[in-house]
Amino acid sequence: MSYQAQYERWLHSPALSQPEKDELAALSHNAGEIEDRFFSLLQFGTAGLRGVMGVGLRRMNVHVIRHATQAFANVILAEGKAFAAQGVAICYDCRVHSQEFARAAAEVMAGNGIPVRLFEAMRPTPELSFAVREYGCAAGLNVTASHNPPEYNGYKVYWSDGAQLPPQHAAAIAAQMEQLDVFDDIQSLAYETALNKGLITLMGKETDDKFLAHVLAQINDKASVAKVADTFTMVYTPFHGTGYQQIPYVLGELGIRHLHCVPEQMVIDGTFPTVKSPNPETPESFALALDLAKKVNADLILGSDPDADRVAIQVKDKNGQYVQISGNQTGVLLLDYLIGAKKRAGTLPADAVALKSLVTTDMARVVAEANGVKSYNTFTGFKFMAEKKNQLEAAGQGHVIFSYEESIGYMIGDYVRDKDAVTASLLLTEMTAWYAAQGITLLDALDALYAKYGYYGEKTLNLVMPGLEGMALMANLMAKLRQTPPAEIAGTTVLHQKDYQDGTERDTASGAVSPMALVGSNVLAYDLADETTIVVRPSGTEPKIKVYVLAKGKDSTDSQEKVAKYAAWAETLNELAK
């Protein structure tokens, strides 16, 4: 069916409300917008769905939610009645329409005879992962667009281990969506009817208490926090999102007495009125937190994204100015601290393992291995870290104590299989207080790690390529880089060219090709002669190519000069894509 025919069908469908029809009718003379909304389904990828809210096949709306959920239900039912009877856990965040979308998904699962455990109100993403595991559910579903701008929403799917869906199941859902009609093939049971029949059960405080007990069990050194409790001051912001209750609670239980929460951003609001984008990776997002930190002379600023699965921090430098510590740096600090804290507490497993994504600083591997902890790379995405954790531990080949990505995501403990800002906030605060008890800031600690392990510098560049044209540009860029792999980058020889799609590594000088352990992802990497690695990959959730520059230098200046040089090269890829 053509995009124009799809538009006409939606415009006249009895499934649409009058406001939805009015929205479509207003587009009648905008052929480009009609094409963008209806030329295909919103792509169901390994992270599920994510897109701008609105009416249409390629927008996030209740009809697309029902369609995706029917496909998900079919995949669950294909595993057998006993598996489906384990039910599905459903969660949602603070965004506009999130509760509506979550209830619509619950109605479709119930309509297919699959029991649902639905959170009574919004909750952090890691608690959804926990609930799947705690209640032995077949799968999980979370309505969230994480840190995206307010016009976005999303649909994350989880399997029975509490991790995001593995690629084969995501592909199965995508295939089902291609076969199912968006309106005619949906089985749904009204919310109140499903509640009365026991097909929807609401989760609340009882699940919170179980989750938070596991979080608090991760505390390593409450005594050190107590030593500075009278003087240690911090600021927290949830950016209007789901961390607003649980993170202040666990920090209080840790012993933090002087916690100041940004009042304007403790207000739940899916339009995120106080920030341009609710992304804690962006230092500008911390403007209100920074103002409060200056007033109270805070030692630490901490912010979690709207679904509370990622967290970023800022601390004071020698000049009294607050600076943001990157995800790469934060992860290295936390890994080093956890190893030391667990050694001091006698809780470090003999077979401890740390995991990181292949686009995360190699400094983490160096720190881990220098302290007797094994380290492994995975593809980007915590489902791959969860898969590796499950494999290693099932085979008795190690116990994973920490997993992280450069994009401020951290997974700790055995009770979740996704990034977790609640637990990470607790431990980042414990770490900062532990250093404060010794008269050391996190920046001092980071400098000491550089002096000990080497000077690493990193930068992530986002080459934004929106719309239909952008999809073609992204594909074109990756194709060109494969067809003509660069022998040098910014004047530096490329030693090895790695293609993770087919899992091959090519020696530039000899042309020899050898297999790699990781295979099956649209990622290219280049190891350079000056100890720099550059990684190029399309984002799985946003219309952009991500380029990661991972450098090592003889000192801080050298590493940063390398980062700047290769970042300039990365910017030229926009032209190459055309």
C-alpha cells in the first residue's frame, strides 16, 4: 500500500479519535510530511521502538503501541502456553502519553491471555528489569524514550532474564509487525475488565521495597560516609523524571544528611520545561542544579535522566568551578573504587570480571587487569553486557561486578540486567564521600589514576542525519568506508581495520584478514599507529552516526591534542556521506 493510501486509510479509520483525524486532515496539502509519517512502519530495532509522538505509521501513538504489542504477544505465545503464563511486567516513565501507552499495551497482552504485572505509577527503568527477574516473568515492556527531547516516546522490550530483547526476538517481533494489520489484527481487553478478571495486577510499594533492599545491599563503606556526613553536601536533580523518590531515599539511607534536590525539577513533567533536553550527558542541562550547588557549596552534583537508568556527575575543580566528569572517566573512577572497596570489605570475588562496550575507554580494561580483574568488551547496549554476564557466570568463568558504557550507563549487582541510575547514584555518592574523608576530590583521584595507568582522552561526535535523506546518508557513509577503508587518518597510519558486521580484522600493511570474537553489528573500527582507536557506528535509537575517538598520550596535553585532531577528521565524514 502506498504512503498516500495508508494516509487515507488512517484518516477514515473508525479506530481513530476525532482529534487524531483532525491532526491528519491538517496535513492534506503537506505531501512531504504525509510521506514521512506513512511510507513505512516505525522500525522495530534491537532497542524496540523510539520516535516522535503523533498520528501515523512512523510515529509513536496508541495504535502503533497496540500493533507492536500484538506482535510481541505472538512471539511470547510461540514459546508455549506455560511460558506465556509467566506473564509480562510493564513499566512507564514521566513522558506525555506514557501511562496511556502502557495501559494500551497491558490491554493487548491481556486480550491475548497473557497475565500482566503493571506498575501502578511511573518507575525507574531498572525496577522493570528487576521485576521481570523477581517475579519470573516471561518478558517485560517499558514505555520510555529515556533522555530524548519531549516530543519523543519509546517502547523498550525485555526477555525473561530481565535484559533488553536479544536480536533474534527483536527480529521476530519486527517480522510479526510486517504481517499484522495495524488495526484489524489486534486483540485487546478493556483495562477495567482485565483488572477485574485478574489478567492485570498492579505493582507498587511491595516491589519497590524488594528492589531497594537489593540496591542498599550494594553499600560497601557506610562508615566512611558517616565520617564526613556533617560537612559533605550534594545536589540532586531527576530532570522531572522517575528518580525523584528512590534516589533521594537511598542517599538518605547511605547517611547523606545534606542533600539538596532541585525543587523545580522534582516536579514530574513530561514536557521538561526547565531544560532544552533532559539529557544529563549535556552539561547545560545542569544549569539549575549548578545554581543551587553554588548556593549550598556542594561537593557533588548528581543528575539522573527521566527514566533513571543513566546518571552524570559534576564536581568542583581547584578554582571552585564545577566541571562535568565524562561517562568514560566516571566509569573508570567507579570501577577502581569498587575493586578497592570490595577488597577492603573482603567481598571481591576471586574471579571478578568487569565488562565494557567496545566504544568505551580502554583505560577501564587497564585498571581492571592491573587489579587482577578480568575485562571483556561487548557491543554497545546493556543487553550484550547482560548476555555476556549470563554466559560467564553460567559457565563458572567469572563473576561480573561492574559493567558500563561511556554514555553514563552503569550496571552493578545481580538483580538487574540493564543500566541502573538508582544503584549507580548510591555508589557514586559513596565513592565521592570516601575520597572526601581523605581530603581528596574526584578530580584529584582521576589525576592519580592517569598518572598510574596512562593518559587517556575520549570524545564522541554525533553526525546528525535526520529524515529519509538521513537514513540514506548513514547507509551510504558506512558503505563507502567498507568499500574504501582508510589506510591513514589525519596523517596517521591505520594499523588494523575492523568490521564487526562480518567479524573480520584486516592488517593494513599485509592485507591479512583474521576473525574477531565479536561479530554481527554495523560497526567499523580503526586502530592507529599512535595508540588511538576510532569507532564509527549508526545510532540504534536516533538518526545519527556516532564517531568515538579513543586516544592515549604521553601526558594529558598529548592525549587531548590527539582527540582534537581526530575529531576534526570525524567532522569530514558528513561530506563523505553525500
